[in-house]
Amino acid sequence: MIYNKSIEGGFFMKNELTLSTSVYCYDTSKKYAMDIYVKLYNTGHVFSYELLNNWIRETIDGKAVMPEEVCELVDRKLSKIVGDHTPRKVKVVTKRNPEHYINVEYTIES
């Protein structure tokens, strides 16, 4: 899902692009759902959500990866795509389910 909005602030427009996707990961032998949210601020160039989403599906979905690692992997990938100079926020939230009670929220802001 993609959200794009402009926020007027003083003498400039702040562009904010919000992306979200859901994946399933494993902790030992139990599967849990996780939402990944990405916010990019003031992106000065074209950004392909489809490329990032495909990378997440290939690299993270269905793998034994902890939420903290997912957040760091996505942030590193964004750093390569948009550069270190583009402000961004990556947030990972696990969904609580009856069989596995992992409930974690992890955020990286650059």
C-alpha cells in the first residue's frame, strides 16, 4: 500500500511517502505475521515501491528472521536505493496470534 502526501511547512513543501507490506517469518518453528512500514521524507528522485516490495518478498518473507534484523535489513536496502542523505523511518510490528505470543515493535529513523 502506498500513501503520498505533501505537508506545507513554512516556506517549503515536505513530501512524505509511506509504504507498507505484510510478511510471515519464523522464530524457531513457529510462524508469525509482521507488518513493515517505510516512510521516506523529501525524496528527490523516483522511487520504485515495486522493487522494494519484491526484494522484501524474496529476502524476508517465509524466512527465520527476527523483527530487529528485518528492520535493519530494510533500512540498509533503503540506504542503497535512496542514499544515506534521504531521511527515512522503518518500523516493524509483529501481529499477536493465539499460537505464538511474540509482540514486538522495532523502529529505525535515519
